[in-house]
Amino acid sequence: MEGLGSIGGVILYCAFLFGLMYLIAFRPQKKEKKKHEELLASVAVGDTVLTSSGFYGVIIDMTDDTVIVEFGSNKNCRIPMQKAAIVQVEKPEA
């Protein structure tokens, strides 16, 4: 009977460690992903964006999952990219 009680303790300890790991690792990552999805949903034509590669540009056209971003003062530098590459959005001042 003594061995049966220690098995229950080990299972309880493992469940506690799994719960702690969830709170430390997975929950913040899930919150960050939700925040990024909200950011991408708020993107509109005319917004200034920072891409994951470090370039600033202005969105000139967009579809469901891609955007066309114009970089620099040269109006011929337009690059299509995935919305997921956007890490920061600055709305134009009205």
C-alpha cells in the first residue's frame, strides 16, 4: 500500500509541473500571438509599417494575406509581402 501512495504523489507532482510549464511558456506566447493577429487585422492602406526585416514602408494595396509595401521616397520600390511580416503599425495622422 505504501508504494501506491507514492505513485499518486508523483502523478500529482507531474501535473503540477505541467501546469506551471503552461503558465510560464505557453500562455504568454498565446497572448502575444493574439495581440499580433489583432495588429494585422487593424492594418489599412496608407499605414506606415515596420517589417520583420527592419524596413519601414507604406501600405499601398492589400489582399487577405498579402500587402504591397512602398519603401523609401522612390515610388518604384514596391514589394509584395505576407501580412505576417508586419511587426509594427503606425497610423497616419489625420
